[in-house]
Amino acid sequence: MREIIKEYLYQPESFVLFGSAHIITLILFLALWVWLPKLAKEKLSIQEQESFGRWLSYIIAFQYVAWVLLEIMAGTFDVKVHLPVHLCRFANLALPFVMIYKNQLWFEIIFFFGLSAMFQASITPDIIHGFPHFHFFRFFICHSGQVLAIIYLVVVFGLKPRRKGIWLAMIGLNIFLFVAFVTNTILDSNYFWIRNKPPVPSLLDYLGDWPWYLVWAEGIALLHFFIVYTPFFFMKKKAN
């Protein structure tokens, strides 16, 4: 059984950037982003909205847990690779807490992380396995699904980011960066792509060599945070 799982997880299967499976998946999630939260808001009772939101967050968070369990079963779990010290994994695990308790600070952190890093990751995924491999489904559920959950929190539960949330999210980002740096130093790993760029094409490829791509990435993250906050800025201004 161990060898079967290992062979499956690491079998060569190429992911094609903007191939048909990638494009169709993006279109499907785009439809879900627009349609599902609106449907839940209009058609579900408050109790049903709560239940659906929680199960959505559990499904997203479980993708990472399932991956770790498979790696353990295959005997290939590696602390240098599989810990939740990538931003998206951490945000996935934090999602059920936000969905249940609606904590404003944690909502803002996953809001800005999710609508910038995860949206960008959906467009340029750092995966090598294509449809219908487990890693293909895991990646898009964890990233595009996280965006869906954030939109659900905004539309169904009325949570909204504050302007100061941009700076709180940047502080959170740099705290996470520091934790990843310490982890990489201890384990000789490459979490958060601090030491090297991802092994697949990504936005970081256009930001220069190390360490300059980290500096540019900080600036782009801040720009993304302002961009995703912009609609709420104008809605607040109009309301006032």
C-alpha cells in the first residue's frame, strides 16, 4: 500500500499552464465566486448559511490535512516540505476559525492574503500534476476555494475589511515571513520561497534575482492589498 500511494503522489504528470483543464477550472470557480454566495444569501436560512459556511471551510482546510496524511502513509513526509509554513496552507487552516467566530482581525488577514496571494496562485499554480490528480484538486480547492470562502464571508455574513486592515495584514505577512525565515534556517528548507523561487513559472520569475524578488514581492503584496480594498473604500465613501 505504501509503495502504491508513493507512486501515485510522485508519478510524473505534467500540469499545463493555461491548458484546457486549467482554463475550465478557473471558469468554474469564477462562476462559483459570483453565484454561490449570492444564492446562499437569498435562499438559505441563517442556520443553513452558518452550516454551509463551516462545511466549506472544513473541506478547504482538510485538503492540506489529507495531503499530509497521504505523505505519512507513503513514508515520504518531510518537515522541509510539508509543514504549514507556506502562506496559503496557514490561511487554509485558519479559515474554519474565521468562519465560526467571525473575528475581524483574522478575517482581514485571510481577506487580504486570500484575494491577493491565492487569486494570483490560481492563475499561476505552483503544481506539476494536472487533472485529475489529487494534487490538482487539492491545489484549486485550497486556493480558488479560499477565495470563494472569503467572498462568502463578505456577501453572506457582511464582514468587511477596514483601511487599517491593510497595514495589519502587512504586519501579519512580515511576521509570517520571519517565522518562515527561522524555519528555513533551522530545517534548511525553502518555505514561503524565501531562499529560491518556485520550481514552476510564477510572478516571482519577473522580479529579479534573490534577494531582490523578496523586496519587490513585498511591494506587490501591498499594492494588491490596496487594490482588493478599493471597492470597499468607494462603498464606504458612497454610504457616508
